[in-house]
Amino acid sequence: MFVACDEALLDGGPPAASGEPRVVAVGGEQLLAQLGSLFDTSLRVRVLDAEGRPIRSAVVRYTLLAGSGAFSSDSTLTDDQGFTEVTFRPALAGMAIIEARSERPGGVGRVQFTIQVLSDPAEAAAMTRVSGDNQSGAAGSELPLPLVVRVDSPDGFPVGGHTVTFTLEQSQGASAAVMVAPDGPSAGEVTVNTDGGGMARAYLRLGTAPGPHSVTARTLIGPVGAQTTASQTFNATATALGPAQLIIVAGNNQTAIIDTLHQPGSPDFQGRDPNPFVVQAMDEFGNPVSGVAVTWLISDGGGFLTASTSFTDGNGLAQSRLLAVTEGRNAAVAIATGTNGVEFVVTGQVLAPPTEEGGGDGGG
């Protein structure tokens, strides 16, 4: 650190000089600095007289004309070769303009330094969502792509080693979690550091029920002492797995009446066809699966099916009917890929003719 003092206090005093002094920037007037740097910016000047001879013990004073920062000293003295320097520590990014001036009996000499101050490369100024949003996957599975954010400095450069927290905000069913690595330890919240490219990533395992999921990434941005929280939210959708089983909902073990005595549509007709056969497709977590193709086949007896293939609806339900059953045992099976088939049994019962009542010989 250089400390200013009055020239009269120096032994021998300053050399004789005439005319206006010249203050020359040593190393250039256009400089570059960076916030957060371990090294302050050095401002080195040389004071010369009108004939170009160095002036010893000349006082050089420093004034900040624009920008913000602090000097190691407000003034310094030149050495016997006319050199002196001060260091400057910027406080804000942007442009700093500094004047170094020296006054002599013959006039005033000055020079201006223009310093372009870059932001602290370790300061996070923004977090953006890079990839992984709006994915979908089977319930209970891990999404194929990580959830990725990028943290940048005020100058737009990636910030490495910055902390980002990923929190599971919304899920369906059980077992949903975020992870720092595929198939790694999971929790409702994980904290990771950005890599050299400013990227932070986490992985999402969907819950066991279909529906919306969301994860929010949060980090602190801004200069120390004035930080705020930035966040980015990722949305995902869990869909039902392929069917693991078909379940009979309705229509098994029925009795159908076969009326051969009356014409269909007549007031006396008592024939009754079976009610619809209804199945539900379920995944391994018990969730209904829509859009499953169910094949229907007659496995015993007779009759015909109203649908040989039907598709499950939003509740996982599909149906068909067996008409024109025959007397005795009738059966139909429902089959879907990846499941065991289920069987519906209908007993066909022929309507018997009425028995005559009364009778006898009526003798006397």
C-alpha cells in the first residue's frame, strides 16, 4: 500500500522541474477487471517533466469519476524514476473511470483509466430450464430423460459448483421420488451442484398411479447479501402400465332362458339373453388401463358374441354379449395380450311347457 505525504517531509525535497508535468499510464489506459477476483487491478503511472525527465516524490491523486470501488490509497508518491501505483478493487460490474493527476508549480498533469469490470464468475444471476419438461412414462417407472437446468452469471457464462435443489411438488400413488442419478438413492428432495457447464440435473421416478407430477428446481441468485430465489418447474404425466390382469366385473355365472314355445316379440315370450360380460384391465399397481384390445371367444356351448374384439375405456372396462345360447353349459373367454384369460359361464335353461292341472275319471 502506498501512503501519500507532503513533499517537504522527504529528505532532499523534489528535483527542480519546470513546465506542466505529464502523467503517463504505464501498461495502458484501457483495463479489464473482474468482481470476485483474488487480485485487485493495478493502476501504474509515471510522472515526467516537460523535458521528459522523471519527477521524484511527485504526489499522484486518484479520483473515481464513474463506477464503484475502492483504492488502496487515495494518493501516492513517485519513486526516483517517477513511477508509482495504486490498486483498485471494483464493487460493481460495468464501467469504472479513474483519473490520476499530479499537480506541480508549472501546472497539472492527468491521465484517465477506463476499466471494464466483469461480473463475478461465481455469482449466479439466472437459472433456465434446459430439458426434461413435459415427459410421460408408465406409472412407477423412471422418466427416460433427466430434469436439467442451467445457472449463468450476469455476463451469461455458466456458473459451476452452484447449489440447486430439486423438490417433488406433486405426485400420484406411492413411491414417487427424485434422484441424483438413475436408479440411485431417492427422496422427496435432492440437492446437487452445477457442473462446469453450469448444468444441474435430477431424475424423477413416477408414482404408482396415473396422473400429473411436478418437480421444482430452486437456487439462490444475485450478489451476496442481496440474493433472491429463482425457480423452474418441470411437469410430467404418469400413464397406466400395460395390463397385468383382466378382472371379471359382471356377467359370470348367469342363467339364460330359452323359450321355444313362443315367438320372440309375442306377449307370452319368456326368453332371456344373458347380461353383458364386463371385464376390467388393471396394471400391476391396480390402476385401470385404457385402450387395451380384449378378444372374446366362445369356448363351450353355442350362440354368438356381439363383439369379437372390444377396447377398454377410460376406466379400463370392456364388454361383449353372448346371444342365442344353447341348452346347458355355455362359456366365453376374454383375452388380452400379457394377461391370463378369464371365462364367463352361462347356463341355458329351456322353458318347459306348462303341465295340465286337475284330471281324474269323474265317475259317479
